[in-house]
Amino acid sequence: MLLVSALILSSDACIAQTNEPANDWKPATTNQGGKEYPQVNSEGRVKFRVVAPEAKTVGCTFRDSSEFKKGDDGAWYGYTRLLDEGFHYYMLKIDGAEVPDPNSLFFYGAGRWGSAVEIPAKDRDFYALKDVPHGQLREIWYFSKSSNTNRHAFVYTPPGYDKDTRKRYPVLYLQHGAGEDETGWGHQGHAGWIMDNLLAEGKTKPFIIAMEFGGNPFAAGARRPTNAPPASASASGTNNAAGPERRPAFNFNFSAFEHALIDDFIPYIDSTFRTIADQPHRAMAGLSMGGMQTRTITLAHLDKFSHIGVFSGGSIGLTNITDMATFKKKAKVVFVSYGSKENGAAAKANVEALRQAGINSVYYESPETAHEWQSWRRSLKEFAPLLFKD
Amino acid sequence: MLLVSALILSSDACIAQTNEPANDWKPATTNQGGKEYPQVNSEGRVKFRVVAPEAKTVGCTFRDSSEFKKGDDGAWYGYTRLLDEGFHYYMLKIDGAEVPDPNSLFFYGAGRWGSAVEIPAKDRDFYALKDVPHGQLREIWYFSKSSNTNRHAFVYTPPGYDKDTRKRYPVLYLQHGAGEDETGWGHQGHAGWIMDNLLAEGKTKPFIIAMEFGGNPFAAGARRPTNAPPASASASGTNNAAGPERRPAFNFNFSAFEHALIDDFIPYIDSTFRTIADQPHRAMAGLSMGGMQTRTITLAHLDKFSHIGVFSGGSIGLTNITDMATFKKKAKVVFVSYGSKENGAAAKANVEALRQAGINSVYYESPETAHEWQSWRRSLKEFAPLLFKD
């Protein structure tokens, strides 16, 4: 017994000394069906397997990863540093080519469809697929007069939406970050399962979530809709008068998106879904750039929005509010959040100042996360229960 | 003038002799937003650009493609043979690694998420995005008792479904092929836009389309749902009792899918959507393996289905029908189709025999296409107007 213990201890010590990763690898939940790699271990490392028989060098875009080496089976293996819990975009590098990992599912982020991997979080239960009543994620196309284009969006309708067709619902307009698009919240954000689970536990009121493309500040120019049936005719441009949207660059000027949202999208949602189409029953939130858009647009349209959520995207300070009496009357909730590994100190102070001024303002810090989706999934989970309470 | 003409003629002749591709390349409609490559030309070739600075060899999975060579910008260029009109799956090959093209959108086919390219077809207008009323493509999750899993499906609801909430609709159950999944018809199949356009022209009755995963006969074993938020908890398997479906191998035994469809999916659709839940208002169709499933399942359940569509997946012969009197009474339409580059002769003869026997049976041949999506998009376009006419 003592001998065995000693061996185990020395084995542990050896692992610590040589920094060998823990050998409890499991396939990532972000893998394509049936794919054994990439794998994640209990430390939060990711291990890749890449079949590239003739390659000289193989790697990935995670910084500080191990050297990739050929295994006995001729495939390349390598692993990452310790990563935070949650969701991370990446690409493989094969002889200098940056390509998606053929083993992973694909997500839109960093301005492209590419690979991503999920490090299981201790609190992952709140966005897990469970046997509870499910809402629907609806892919919609609508014609935007302001831009003369067909625009693409997603709408989450809560469980039971199709059952009682007299019931009407409030709406949360929920925006993605820079380099992301309208697919983000429904896909990697798990907005639908977060809402389904909150609703099953009676922790939030049911509401509709509308998710639009908010622009790409990094775009060099035109851009097609993504994660959607591509417009078959647009290569010729001849047989599709109202073709798919050619999206302009934004450069953090949000006025084009503001027009699309206020003049086209909100009226479309209100005319297509059973919404309660008034200011008290309309919220806006967003992450990163989407948070900045939320601040800019809600402050300019307090007649349209009552609940405001800014996730890792700044905050609302007293100096941003030109008419405090109106703001107090109109803004029912101001929610601001950051990951603990971001610098949220100024935002937290602003929230406190708002609260001192009599605004219902809430600050949330996501434990041990940075400027990534785990912070924003948690932010939605914290924000939703504050909405439409009266 | 004569000299110029002569030069042009000799230039043309030269092109023909050396088999140089036509130099009218345009970005493919299947590219990610803003990506200039892959490009397609008027001949139906695809030209790739691959950034792989250190690679020794670069290519693609299209057979008979040109050699890929480094261009002046250091990127690799190569092009394909003449391809048929329509949609083709492919992957890049970089020093022996088969990887998705980082420039293309991703589609599920050939048993994996990977790249695809669209060769514009002369008749592409029927599946183009137009400024017409649009239906919705709804992503749904439902609990299947027969398999004790959460199952993933898509449902197309026609334009106006949410407007008149007293109206009820027939349902077409529409299946993908082997190596594909429930995302195929809504994504590369353009089922939604085909229906939107037919409806806008008054060429079909409105109906719901329900699209389920029909199994993967090539699967080595378990398989996670795809194109859907992955189950965050399944890596540990501890906090998600009713976890995502572990899909069994089928090996062209359709009984598991038959149970899922008949016992779980149809009842779920009928209880969740405003269907007309009877045999005269229920159709089934599918492509390739989905066509075989359609034949097997409709013949075994003529009490449930009245309209039958088999696209590139065999046909129904007189010998398949055990009780002709019942079949005549129950089967309102038997539609069978093949691409002209497939061998549809036996199917065509079977359709003619059914017609002689007094069955409303229709054969359609898709011009100049093979066992690919262009055949099946056209088949849906031809089949839909035949449905639910009385």
C-alpha cells in the first residue's frame, strides 16, 4: 500500500514537473458527429489530431500551444495551454495555411466561418439541452426598404408560442459582437436553451428574442449573408432584382444599423409576430460592439426601449444621459456586465452612480472569464429575469 | 481591323487547343461574405485560391482538376474540369490533409460538414431569394420517447402562417440522402425559397415541410446532432439525462427511422403545428436514401400518407404493391424523378406501368444533371404543385 501511494505521488510530482497534460481527454461537444478529436481534459486543455501526411509543420491558432508532433498512427498531435471555461474560436495551421479543423463544427466569429471548441464549464447546466419545453429558433428573411435589400435574421419564440394564439409577448433585440453575425446568439450563445431552461424553472417571463446583423466594422466592403441559403443568382446579378444584402462597412458608426433596426426590423417583427408593440415591452442588449450599439441606440430612442443590457461593451455613465428625468421615467432596467478577466471597474462605478441617481441599475461580473461567449451566456442568464417584470 | 480580327481568332483557337479556361471568373455564391474565391466561370469550372506558403502540394477533391500552382502573390491557384450546373461538395487537399476551404460556406454532406460550390444554373431563378412573402425555417428540438433522446429537426412554415391562426395546413415530410442530414433541404436544397417562389406565382398550395434526420448508413457508431447548438454537457455525460441523440448506424435498415417518424415525429408535428392531421393531407418524399425510405415507409403506412415522392431513389413497381385496390384508393400521387445523367429507365418504366394500372403517377427527368442537388431542387419544384389538390 505504501509503495503504491509512493508511486502515485511520485507520478503526480513528475506530471507537475514536466507539465504533461492530464490524461483524461474526452471528445469536445463542439465536434462534428462521431469525431473523436479535438478532445478536452479536466484542466481545460484542448488536444488536436490532424491528418496531414506530407506536411512539414502543423499547429493551431491558440497561442502557447505545444509543438505538434506525428504520432504512431502518422497523424499529428498537439495540445493547448490551459484555457478558460467556455467557447473559443480557432483554426488549424498546416504548412502556413490557416484552415478550419475538419473535425469541428463551424461557427461565425472573427469575421469568418471557422472552428471552435467548448471547454466544459462548471455551470454549463444552464445552457444544456434538456427535456423541457423548447422554443423555436426561426430563420427569417425580410425586405428592408431603407437599404432595398433582403435581410436575414433569427427570431426565438418561447415554448407555447404556437399554442395560445391570443397571447402577445415582449421582445428583446439581442446583438452580436464585432466580427460576428446574427447566427451567434442562437448557435454558440445558446440563447434558446438558456431561455428554455430559465422558463422551465419559472425564473423569467416568456419573451421573443430578435437577432439581426449589426454590421461588421472590419469589413473591407460588401458581404453576403451567412449561415443561410446563399442567393443562387447573385453571381450573375441578373435575375434577382432584390438580391441579398450587400453589407456596408460600419467602422463603429452605427447609424446604418440604427436605421435598419428602428425603421425596418422592429416594424417587421411587430407586424409578423404577436408582440406587445410598445416601449415598456421592448428591450435591447448586446455584447461588445452590440453593447455599444445598445447604448447608442437606446439612449437616442428612449421612446422605444425600456430595458437596456450592455455585455462587455462599456456602460452608461451619468454624463451620457442628457435628460435625467426622462431617463428615470423610461429606463426600467440598466444591466451592465463584464468578465472578471476584463477591466469592468469603470463600468461598475458607472452602474453604482446610476443607482445612486435612482436608476434601477445592475452590475454583473462573470467569474473567471474574459471577452468571450461564456461571459455573455451568463450575462443573458442574469439579464433575462430582470426583464418585463411589470 | 483585319489584323485585330486575326489576332482574336488565333487567340481563341489557342485557348481551345490548350484547353485554357474561359477568363470570366466571378466569386461563387457559396462563398463566405466578402471572399473573392472560389470563382466560377461561364463554362462551369471552379477556380480556387489557397494561401499555404509552406505547402509542397495543394489540390482539391474534384477529380481531373488542373495542377495547383503558386501565383505571383504566393498563393496557390488551380481549377476544375467542366462541372454540371448546381451544387457540388468538395474539400481542399494541402500536403495530404483534406480540409474545408476557409473561403466557402459549410454544408453537411458526404458524412461531414465541409465546403461546397454552386455552378449557376440556367434555371436558378426558381430557387433565388426574391422580394416575395417568405416562410420561416424553424429549428426545433423535441423529445422522442421511442429513443429516449432529444431530436433535432427543421420545419418550414409557409408565408402567412402566423397571420391567420385559424388556418390549418397539410404536411410534406421531406428526407435527405445518405451522408446528409436534416439541414440539407433547408440549406443547400433551398426548399424554403423554392416554396416561397412557387407560392408567389400561385403554382402550389401552401403546406408545411417537416425535415428530420433519417439516419446515416455509413456511420461507424454514435453521432451528435449537427448544425445545431451542441449539447454542452455531453462531454461529461453527467448533467444532461435526456442528452442529445446518439444516432445508431442504419445500414439501409430503415425500421428505427420508421419508428421515430411514425411514433414520435408525426405526432409531435401534428400537436405543435396547425396541421390537417389526416392521410389525405400528409405527403412524404425524399432524395436517394430518403427516396428509398419514402417507398418503404409509405407502402407500409398507406393509412398515413397520400402523396409519395421518390427523387433519385428507385421507384414503385407493380410488384411492390401487395393490394392494388387499397393502393389505388389511398395513393393520390406517385412522383418519381431522376437526373438525366443517372439511369432512370427502369423507374420511368415503373411509372408508366403504374399509370397503365390507373395510378396517378408522374415521371420527371432533370435535364443535364446527375445524382446531385440540382436534380432534387427541380424535383421538389415539380412535385410541390401536384400535392393536396383536392
